Amino acid sequence: MTVIPETRHESSRTLVGRSAELNSVLRQAGRARAGTAQAVLVRGPAGIGRSSLLTAAAVHLRADGFTVRTLTGSTAPALVADEPAGPAGPVAADPAAPPPDDPYADRRRFHAHLARRLAEGPLALVVDDAQSCDEATLRRLDFALRRLAGQPLLVLLAQRTESDGPGTAVLAELLAQDRCTLLEPGPMSETGTGRMVDHALGGPVDPLFARRCAELCGGNPHLLGRLLAGLRTAGIRPDRSGLRRLRSVYGGILASLIPDFLAVQPGPVRQVATALAVLGRADPDLLGALAGIPARRAETALAVLRRFEAATPGTRGAVMRDPVRRAVLAGLPAGAVRELRTRAARLLNDAGRPAADVVAQLLFLDRIDEPWMLAVLRDAIAATPGRAAGPDVVGCLRRALTARLTAAERKDVHRELARACAPTAPAAALWHLHKALAATEDAREKASIAMDYGLSAAGTRQATEAVRTLGGVLDDFDAGPGADPGPADRELRTTIASALLVTAVNDTTAMSVARERALTWTLPRGDSPAERQLLAAMSVMTCLDGRPAAEAAALARKALRVEEAAPAGWWVLGPSTVLSQADAVDEALAGLERSCAGGPARQAARVRVPALAGRSLILHNAGDIAGALRQARASLALAERSGPGDPAPLAHIALGSALLSAGRTAEAALVLDRLVRTDAALERRLYEWHHYLYVRGRALREHGDLEGALAVWRRCGRSLAEAGVANPLLAPWWLPAVSTLARFGRTAEAAAIVEEVQPNLRRWGTPRALGLGMLAASCVADGRARLRLLGDSVDVLASSPARLELAKAEYQLGHELLLHGDADGARRHLRRVIERATHCGYHLLAATARRLLVHAGGRMPQLATSALDSLTGSERRVAALARDGVSNKKIAETLFITTRTVEMHLTNVYRKLDVRGRSELPGGLSSSGLLATGR
């Protein structure tokens, strides 16, 4: 790098929007002029205005009496120590001479040279592209700065951040040792952008036009200047009409210079530019392979493209923007481009690049007819489990159907298209699966396709037809393998049977068809994944049939006893829901936690969304309204992020239910209304439809429309009966319906409902079912019989996890005791109701109970303020043992639960108590006597 004396004072280019940065440089210059040497490093990306800032600073420095010397870091040889200082100075060293053996002697000569210059007055050394300086040059500058600390010397450096060079490490060292002031110009402000627009296009400038220019260029003055030049050529004015035209012309402005640029470049640069235009993003090795040149020559060509900004650095290699790519490829014959893309796809595939990168090349081909291409598309679908494949994959697969394929290949393409469309377009997926079924003769392969067909049809209008199809395939399969099928055939048959049940159990019309078949099947042992899937489906069917809870729960536990290697899906959601209905709340939450664990990358949104919603419903019934709200909102947010394919009915229902209990009736009604508008198939979803009706009735009741609520609840009951659902706890419409009818004085109708549901409640047999049955019966009883039923209901519900229902029942008991003149008993129960409802977050009931307590002559209770009161019984037992130093494994063995359940409870405990670990667990968690108690 050579010191170039400037004898002519050039005027700097217009510097817009950089007054703060310029003033900062000039302040450092003032300190230097006062006799303290200074160094300033201006660092920033290409086009940010580093060079303009240095040029403007040089003009001001000259005007202030500085002698300015410019150092060009990228083109000149290294600094020499004996540059002539004038006519009488020493003779310059030969640039071609070898460097001196002693670098310190060279630095001392350079120091002496600068000292002579400084004797004449203040001196400024301005170095642009300092990262390109050789290390020796920057070492000389550093040496001189340290030796001339008391002299009027200013060293002004500029570094391009995205371009490393031999001087990068030395610049970093200067900053690290605090020998240099760092100045990093930021993006151009909107005001500065407006001034540049006005200078280039004339005024007046519309603020929105200036803002849009700033957004397009990212505040980069260089890019803005090129953009404005193109806009000026296009005749665009900086007003509202120009703003509308801006987007349409922006993409082609930077690309317009590409053809002329490439025309004067050597062959390797053109080849690499073409290869990068095809790939979009690539490293030198891949570019060299596609361009047919060595990687080293590809790197050299890339450097040329980067300087022209036709390529920019990226995390996975050089990147070429789409407008530039189009400009590069525009001059090539179409056949040549297709050949390049085919070669690029093969190279990417052979290099093991992500399937999506290969698909991006296949998308441009006319024919997808080679086996490896279909394999790539299959991999691309597998890389997005539970989510719709990208439009590129779907487009390639559809194009593959137009090729000359064998029947087997065409069947495979239809199956892959079905997998790609299933998450967001189930109707299209079913069409493709139907085509695949029609093209298949082999019984085993047809069985596998039919299983996909059934699972895709679940929750759609085609569910009933899918159940019939699966039944026919199952019959054909039974007739195919013979009397003694092998293990693989038995596993496949079991999988088909489980798919048939899964397709049917959540459909209001298909369930009766599936029930007749399921009654003839032998219960599997659960030794294989397929058998456990069938057990999961049969546990749900048993639950819907209303058979004893112990029987359904046993099937669910067998289905969940092994944590499968495959991601959790319906096979975990279904049995977990059964366990929650059977009062096994901890096991249910643990099962749903399995479906939620691992994050979106591991579990598909279509599994995690209902799992989170299911957790919300369980927490709500267990009395954790705040937790229910959090889980419901998380479920709905995940569904919205995952795209428009899933209306997320259960998430809406869970959120509406929790909002109602939190007293936010208007919000709940809006959530439920949105569900009805967005889910056209809601009435066919057995579980969600009846839950919706139950919660909708609650919303109408809170709005004061008791007749409307009663009509909705009765509709829920009729629909459940038509679907053949005998479990009264699936959607307990009968309980609010009975209380509302009794309130209207229609006791006979209420009594008829109670008489109808009691046998099913007793058969299900859980404490929650029996307690709610007694609560319903109390609504149609009188006198002491009513009082006795309410007392029994409270006692039974106390042994269940249903804390909300317990609080409601105990409130009714307190009210009834007051009517019977037992004020002391009423006050005792009402105080418990207030405490329990407050801890649950059920503030409506707490407020009602307070008013009744005051009426009964009682005082407001002093509620416990300890956070320990917010823990459930299970959480308290686990926390107590953990505080005593018991390991998670030992806790699980002691309480007969899984280690995952222990982890889940501890997570909830830490959150509720606001602690970070076991060591911070508070006192009052004694484990004595807790192991055998419930809550």
C-alpha cells in the first residue's frame, strides 16, 4: 500500500444522512490536532457509506489544516518507510525489492518518515478497505500510533464487514486492545432517504415513497443510489402514483446491468454465474462441479461476482438474488437450462443435500420419470411430518403423473400425493388414495393403502365410506393369507382393524358400523405396536359404550404401557382421554404430555393441538382454570401458526369453557362463534360436536338465555343417543339441563332425565360419575332427601379429581343447610367453597358463596395466602418427596406412577411456587401421611 500525496483538493460527493458519523470523526480529529494521536475504524457492510464518509472527512480535514494522505488497501503494494517527503527527502525504495529482513527496522523507518511529516503540521492517514491491507502495513501503522501518541496524527480506517482479508485480524486486535475508536454507520434514516430521493428524482417527496425506498434498500445508500438511478430512468416520480409503480420496477433495476457485466468477463466467471443462477445458493465445490471447473477457480470467479454484488455471502455459501438469477439465465437456451437443472438435481442428491433443495431443481423439469426423482419427493414429504408438503413437491408429483409410468409407479405417485395433501386437503388426499386402491391388486399392499385412506378420512364426510372400504379390505385380507397368517400379516391385519376403529370413533354416523365389527374381535395382548394401537381404539370404543370405567382404563393403560419410538399420535391421545374420563387424571396428563413433548419439530401440530386442548379440559375439570386457559391458548396459537388447514375445534371449545369459568362470557361466545364459522364438519366430529353443544349451552345460560341453553343441551342428548354413545360423562349435558328444568318447576321432565342417566352413571362407576349423579338427583328431591343426596355428592366428589364440581356441589349443600335452619353447617361449607373456588380461579362461584355466607351470618374467611394451597394433591405428594431428596425414579415407584408423570408434576410445582429446583422447595411439604391420601 502506497502513501499517495494529494496535491489537488477534490470536493467530496454529497454526504446525506451521515452528519452524526462525520461529527464523530471530526471530534476525534480535534483531539488529534490538540496533540493526542487518534485512530478511528469505520466499519460496515458494502454500500453503507464508508467511502463517502472518508471522502467527506478528508475534505473537512484539509480545510482544518491537516495534510491528508490516502492509502488504497486493495491495489497498491505495501507501505515503504522511505517514501520521499519532498524534493530534499530520501529516495523511494524499489517496490519490487524484497521486504527487509528486520520488520522492526522497517517500522522505525516508517515512524521516522511520519515524524518528519508531523513536524510540518497535523497529518491524517485515510485508509479505505483496510481489511485488504497486508498485515505488515497495519503493523507499521500500529507501531507509529504508539510511538507518536503525543503528536497531531489521525489514522482513519474503513473496513468492509462481509469481506475478510489479510488485515482483518490486525484490525480486530487494534479494537480489542482499545487502540482504535469504532464507528459503525447504521442504515440510512428515513429523513436521509428522503433527501437522497429529492436529490435524484426531485421533489416534493411523499413520505410513504421515501419509507418504501428505505425498506427496499435496507437503508443502504449505495443500493439506494442505484435504485434511484433506475427509477429516474423509468420516469418515476416520488409521489403516491410512483409508489404504486415502484414495486413492479424494483426487481429489474439491479438485474439490468448483469448482461453487460458478464459480457466482458472471462469464461470461468460466466460459468460460475450461470451455475449460481441455477442453484441460487452454493459453495465453491458445488459451483465448480456444476460449472465444470476446479473449486479454486470457482472461488476466484465468485470474488469477481461479489465485488459487483451479483453474489453475496451467505451461511451456506454464495447467494444470488432471484432478479439477478433470472437475468443471468435469460440469455441461455431453454434446453441448456433444463440440462443444467437436471445435473444440479443429481449433484445435490448425490451430495446428500436436503430433499427440498433437490425438489427446487426438479420443479423446473418437464418430466419427473426417473426412480431417484420419486425417491427424493418421498423424502421431501417425510421431512415435513404432519404438515402439508410444499407446493413444489406437490407440483412435481402431479407432473410425474403425466410421465410414462408403470401401474406400480403410478400407484406410488398417488400415495405420495395423498401424503403430501393429507394435512391441509384431505379431500384431495382421499381422491389419490382411492386411485391408488383401484390400481392395486395385492391384498397386503391394498391393506396398507386402505389404512392411510381410513386415517385421512377421519373427521371428514367420507368417514362412513372409509369405514366400509376398510371393512371390505379387512374381509379380503382375511381371505388372502390363509388360515395361518404369519406375524407380519397378523400385524398388518391388526393395524387395519385399529384404523377402522379410529376412523369411526369420532364420527357421529360411522361409529355404529364399526361397533358391530368390534364386538366380534378378540382383545389383543398388546405385545406389538399394532396391537397397542388396536387397544387404544378399543379403549375409546369401550368408553363411548359406557362400559365400566375400570374396563376402559385397563385397555387404555395396556395401550400406553410402552412408549413407542414413533411420534405420539391418536394412539396416545385416545387412551389419555379415556383415562381422564376414568378419573385417572395424572395418567391422562402424562399421556398427553407425551404427545406434546419434543416441540413442533418432533410432534406434528395436528397431534399437539388436540393434546394441548385435552390438557386444558382436564385441568379445567381438576380446578386449575388459569392452567386451562394457558393450555387452550397455546393450542389455538399453535393451530394458527400451522396454517389454515386445521380449524382446531377442541382448542376453541377448551378456550371457551375456561373463559366461561373465568367469568369472561362475551369472549367465550366469540370463540365459539368463530368455531362454527370455520369448521364445516363440526357436526360430524363426535367428541368435539357434543363438547361444543355442552359449552354453548353454558354460554347461553351465562347470558341469561335459559330456554336457549336448555334447547342446546337437549339437542346434545339426542345427538349422543343417535350416535349410540352411552357414556354420560362424555358431555354431561344432563346435569345443567336438570338444574335448569328444576328451576323452571318442570320437575317431571328433570326427573325423567335423571332416571335415564343413572344406570349409565352407575355402570361407569367413577367417583365423579356417582357424585354428579347424586347432585343431579338432588335437583328433583325435596326436604331431607335432597339434603342427604347433596351431602353424599360432596363426600363422593371429594374422592375424585373434580374440584370444580365439588365446589358447586358443596355450595348447593351450604344453601340447602341454610334453608333447613343449620346456619353453622351452612357457614362451614360455604367457607370451604369460597376457599376452594378462589384457589381454582372460579371467582363467580366464590363471589356468590360470599354473599350467601354473609346472609347466613358468617364473616368473610381469611383465605390462606400460601402458594402451597394452589397445588393439587398429586403435585403436593410428589413435591414433598422431592424436597426430602427422593429421586424421580423412587418417587414414581412409591406413588405407582411413571417418571414422566413425576417430571410433569415437578414442572407444575416449580411454576406455581416460582422456584427453580428442588433445593428451593419451601417447608410445609411434609411427606408423612401423604402417600395414602387423595384430594
